[in-house]
Amino acid sequence: MFRSLHMKLVLVLVLLIISVMAVVGTFLINSVATYNIEEFREQMLRVFTQEFILTLEKSASSEQPENALREVLEAFAVSLGIDQYRSFYILDGGSGKYLQGSDDTLAEDLPLTGNILKAMNGEVGQDVERLSSYFDVAVPVRGDSGFFIVGVMDDKTELNDLSWQLFSILIRSMLFGLLVAVLLSFLLSKTITTPVERLTAQASAIAAGDFSRKAEVYSTDEIGILTQTFNEMAQVLETTLNEVEGERNKLNTLFLHMADGVVAFDHSGHILHQNPAAEKMLGKPLDSGKTYAEVFPNLHIDESDLVENGRYIEIDYSANKRILKIFFAPFGTEEDGGLIAVLHDITEQQKMEASRREFVANVSHELRTPLTNIRGYTETLIDARGDIDEQTQVRFLTVIHNEADRMTHIVKDLLTLSQLDYERTQHSGGRVSLRALAQGAAEAMSIEAGRQQVTLRCSLPEDLPDVAGDRERIEQVIVNIISNAIKYNRPHGSVEVTGGTDGNNVVLRVRDTGIGVPAEDLPRIFERFYRVDKARSRERGGTGLGLAIAKEIIEYHGGSIRFESTYGEGSVVTISLPMAQNGEEQHA
């Protein structure tokens, strides 16, 4: 029975209807899901703009941040598509605890999704998983009043209902199609007499890209052999296409995400390919309409240079405030080839080299000045021995001693910075009382403050928490900052040391009414050897390394240091260090 063309045609049409309906149904359901995913993502992107996030951050800085954030989200409820299936929520950024939202049942049912976890780490969570039971987006919002996570979650109920309705319609359509296929197969069997036409239809399905099913071989005749040959051809073709697609995906991924920029030009000078790194380095969009002269203005490459330099040359080029090293190399033939440019950003390398040269020059200058003074005074003592009275000799030797002491301080500071740079400093851990250190430093500096006619006050709360770290190093920082506040103060000025807590950090502030620092010098205040008033700094024994060492020590302990100043009014130095844990022992 199944050897007749009539039955074969019936089976083919039935299978064709089932396959088509299955493919169409899968495509429709998948399209609906894809549309909902893209609609959700685009709707969130339209609402969560930079301006909207800034509005949320301002609300998070208010006195009642949770209510302020809720009011903003309720104002945008229509734009966010908030309804019975989609809700917004406000979470605590540290613990992920539910605070407020449009659906309070989320307080118990809200899962810690991957997007929420990303938002808790300070990143925008906007990944949409097709197989998950929800759509969601989570945005971190930081304000003066705390750290919050604002998000939107859609439980997919509406999408699932629509998908089920589509599935029901497809099932009914498939049943109706099967009935029609059976009826039509009997009607068309008289007209379709050549099995070649049936095989042509199967070949068309393969040409359309459907490799998931093999054509069944029902006979061993010529049609069966031809069908078997088609199956083998489809398998080989699918394997080949998958291999080509895989290699192309690998190359595209490498090309798009490589750190170096790549721009390829055809033989006429127009862009063939480019990657995002090249656009970022050059600071302008690149498309196929641009030419070599537009991408690299005033940069001419002679073909003879490529031949003489082994088929590639390298050129330093400046663009978009960057220093680029560009490697040019030809590819292909004269007819279908072109030129490829590989861009490597060496801006940071150049900056590091310049910093190294400046550091060596500063060290040489700082050491050369005392050495010159020592040599001058010693040569005077040697040349005029016996002709200089004892008082003058003592004065000269005192200068030599002071200059040698100054060199010792410079070398000691440089050694400290070197140890901090290479993390070779031996820090003893333990609980350290900032209050005790600050009070001790203030008492030790009180005589110097009186000599400078400066009022020194230390007002720290008795319950100021301890910090974890090296007592000597932290004390070195506090003494250095208080010393600077006294040294660069004005007569009858004041220095005030205060403290408190900020979250899990202990904060110490040193405020003075001194000469202050100009605004243009503030960005460089922590640079090594940098001094605002070089003549006055040398006169008072400064080397320009104190604040640099302080910054290294504080950051080594996991804290931060901030310098604020108004020229002519005074400065404020703020130190923030992590609180000590309960398990750490008190420092001796």
C-alpha cells in the first residue's frame, strides 16, 4: 500500500502540513516572546535614561528617600507599563531587602535575580532571560541618604496567556489542515504523476534551510536512492554551514571585542571593516562611506615604505587626545586587496614614561641642592682653615648638619614610598584608636603650635570606634597632616581636629585657617615632590613627599584621604578608614 505514489503523496502532504504548522507555530510563539522581550527592553531603555537616573539619585538624597523614589516611579508608571502583571519595587542596595513597590506581595515573593545581584554590585542589571518566569531590570541608585535598587518586574502572565491562545489556535488549525491535506491528496494524486515533482518540493524545503528533519526513504527504487542522496547532501551541507558560521562568529567576536583598533580599507581607500575599539580611539564614527583621508587626515602612506619595511610600517599618530601607534600592512591582490591599519593606544605608556622622567628629575634636583650647599661650606672650611673663627665654623657646620639631615629625610621618604609601591612595608595589624593617636599628636604638636601662634584644638567623641591597621603608619599620617596645618597657617590662626563615623568607616578631619591652596593646584596636591609654594616649603623644611606618603599609607589600609581648600581661607583634610572588626586585638 505504501509503495503506491498515491499513498506516498498523502503521507508527504500530511507530514508537510504538520511540519509547516509546527514551524509556523514555533516561529509565531517565538516571535511573540521575542517581541515582548524587545518591547520590555526598549520600554525600559526609553524610561531609564541618564536624566531619569539623575532624578532618582536626587530623590535618594532627600530626607525620605523611599517615598521620594516611589513618587518618581509612580509618576512614570504609565511609561514603565505598570499594571496587574508588571510591578516596580525599591530595595535596600546593601541587603536586597524589599522596601516599597507597587505590589507589596513582592516583599515575600521577590527573588534575588541576576539583575538585582548585579545592581547590588553597582552595575545596571538589564539581562532578559528567555526561559525565566519573569522579565526584570534593576538599576542601582546612590544618594546622600543611602544606596537603593530601583527595578521593574513583569511575571510573564500576559505573555503566557497569549502564547497558550496561539498554541490552541495552531492545534485547531493543524487538525483542520490535516483534514484538508487528506482530501487534497486524493484530488491531486491524479494530476501529480511524476515523483520528481514531489522530490523537488522536498529539495525546496532543504534549500529553505530546514535541516532538522530527514526525508524518509520508503522505497529502494530510483526515487529512494535519490532521496537518500538528498539526505546525505543536506547533512554535509548543514555541517559545512555550521563550521563556516562558527568560524565567522569566532572572528566577529574577536574583531569586535579586541582591545586594539582595526580599520580595513579597500583598494580605493574606502572602509571595508572597522571595530568599536578603533572608533573609540579615533573619537569619531566610522562607516563604509568614509575614506582613508577622512579617517587619518594628513597621514600619507607610501607603498614603497611598505615594501622597504617588510610589508608593514608603524607610525605614531595623535588623535582624540590619545597617542596611537598604528601598524599599516597591505592584504590581498591589487584588484581585490587593500590596506589594514591596527591601532594600539600607548597614551598611558607615554604618561608613565613622562612621570618617570619627572620623578627622576625631581629627586636629582632635591638631592643636588643640599649637596651643593654641603660642598660649598666644606670647601670654604678646607680652604680657609685656621682663618675662620670658631663661631663661624660652628655656624658652617650647623648648616652642613642641617643639609645632611634634610637629605636623610628625603632618602627616608623615598624609601617609604618605594616600600609602599612594592608592598614590602611590614604593617602590624590590630585595633588602633584614632582618638588616642589624634590626641597624642595634638599634645606633641602643641608647643610648635604655640611657637607659631596657632590655636590647636582636638575635639573627638569618646566613643569614636577603633580602626584596623598599623599604629605607627597611621600616627605618621596624622602627625604629618597636623604639622602641615600648623606650618602653613597664619599668626593667630587655628587648627581643629574633629572626627566621627560614616557607615562602616571612621572619619578624622583636620581643619585649619591657613593660607589655603589655589584651585588650580588642588588636583596635584598628592603628587610626589609637588609643592604649591616651593620657596616657602623649602624654607620650612618641606620635601613635597608628605601628602604623597600619607595617601599611599591610607589607601594601603583600605581607606581614603581627601584634601579640600579655599585659597586665602584655609584647608580641610579628611581621612576615612575602615572600622576594626570585633575579632581584632587592641594594638599595644
